[in-house]
Amino acid sequence: MVIIGIDAHKRSHTAVIADAVGRQIAVKTIGTTSSDHLALLAWANKHDDQERLWAIEDCRHLSRRLERDLLAAGEQVVRVPPKLMSHVRDSARTFGKSDPIDALSIARAALREPDLPVARLDGIEREIRLLVDHREDLVAERTRIISRIRWHLHELDPAWTAPANLDRASAFTRIKSHLDDFSGIVADLAQRLLTHLRRLTEEIDELTAELSRRITVIAPALLAIVGCGPLTAAKILGETAGVTRFRSKDAYARHNGTAPLPVWSSNKARHRLSRTGNRQLNAALHRIALTQARCHPGARELLARRKAGGDGGMEALRILKRRLSDVVYRALINDQKTCAARTLTLAA
């Protein structure tokens, strides 16, 4: 088998064919359209028509079209984390950095690591993630607008107390009624921002309702977890990007940053909190853990038992998050099976 490493960029992709021991055979740089990818396949067939593996740097915003075209052509594709590629490049005997050097490092990393994530076509998870990311962008924009409105209101009348929540219909009505008593550029800007704030809130509410409808259908087991609401479930589903790509619950825990890291070199085994992994997933698990710490009897019992055994509050919470990672993993697996069974039933 030969390995074809791909260094992906916005306007070009550089491919390097490497043999089974990592020696460079050929190099080619192409564009990023589907016709360019077809030419890349023809070039690969011309140099070697035996079994091959495509290794692409894992930056899907740049390589998604390439992955889709290769998978449609029946090729095997794996994703190489950028950090792994950089470590291989630094360990090489050559110096410097270029697209061919990076592509060769990607191919060599795929040779060294046999269990890299296998690329798959995008599914419902990407749609959920796009909706979640768009909603979060709108929420961040709404927060900025609320801050600007508050400063304009303070400038117009420091004695007037604005509503605590400016994203509610009652607050819009009250603020607009107050601004009607003023004139000038500051009041005009505040009126414009208030109109924009109302539109943003309506769109955020629409996205929230759409996500809730989708998640209720495709992730019932995830929603059944105490403390996991529709938005948290949507975040987990989108960031996981297909639970079947993880070979075990432990691999999933390593991915979301809840697996502890070993930090010992003598006879006494010690571990510490991991700061690696997908921090968005970790934050979602943290929200579930905080909710369960307040209202779930099993979680409260676990925290109390760990604290009685000498663990601190954060250490006990870390252990709860690790347990929750396994629970979430099993729920995602069950939801995947349910969706697959539903698809088969509809197809029949």
C-alpha cells in the first residue's frame, strides 16, 4: 500500500505519494474544485494503481469537498490531526516548512499511526452543528447590542433603570416607550439597535425551536439524561460528529477531555485533570454535571462519597464528568441504532 498525504489550503491542495517506509515518490499541487480532484485521482492512478490510502490533514473547513469527492470515488481516507503532523515534521532529518514537506509529514504520520479517524460523508450531525454555531453567533451579537443599548440608555437618562432582561417582548415595549420621550442621535441609534435586537431575538427563538424539534426526533436517549436539555444535546451531537468513529467509550472520553492524564514517573500512580480534547464537548458535560450535582440523587451521592474519601470539590466533579462521558456515549450509540432502524423501516 502507498500513502498519499494531502496538505489542504483554501486555494490549493498539495499531494505527496509515499511508499510503505515513508519515502517520497511524487508530488503534485492542484486546485480545490471537483474537476481538480478528478485530475488528482488520475495522477494517483498513473503513478500507482495498487491499493492506496489517502491521508488528509484534519481541517474540514478546507478539505470537506476533497474528502467527499474521494469517498464518492471509493477511496480510503483518514484524517491526520495537525499536531501529529507537526510532530512528525519536526522529527524529520530535513529542515524548513513548505506544502510538500507538510504533505509528506502527513503521509508519514498516517504510516506511524494505524488507528487514525476514518473520513465519512457528512450526516445530520453537521446540520445540527451548523445550526448550533449560527445560533451561538447570533447570541453573541445580541449580547454586544444589549451592552450598547444599555450605555445609550444610561447617557440619555442615568436615573432610569432599564429592564434586567432586554431580550424579552415586555422589555422591548418598555424601552421603546421610554426612548420616544427623547430626540437626537443617541436616541435614534438606540431605537435602531432596539429594532435589530428584536429581530435577532426572533431568529434565535426560531433556531431554538428548530433545534428542539430535530433533537427530539434523532436523540431521545440523549435528552433522557438528567440535566441534558435540547440545546446541550444539540451541542453534544454536533461536536461529536458521529459517535461510531470512536472505537470505545474510553476513546470518546479522551476526545472530550474527561479522561485523566497520568503524571507520575515512580511507583505511586497519579493523575491530573486533562486540559486537552474538545473543549466545547467538555463544557457541555460540565453543564450537565453542575445540574446533576444540584438535583440528581445518584450524582449527589457520588460527590458526597468522593468528598468523604478525601477528594476536593473539583476532583469529585471531574470524576462525575468522566462517568457522564460514558453515559453520553451509550446514549449516542442507542440513538444511532434507533435512527438506523428507523431508516431501514422507511426503506422497506
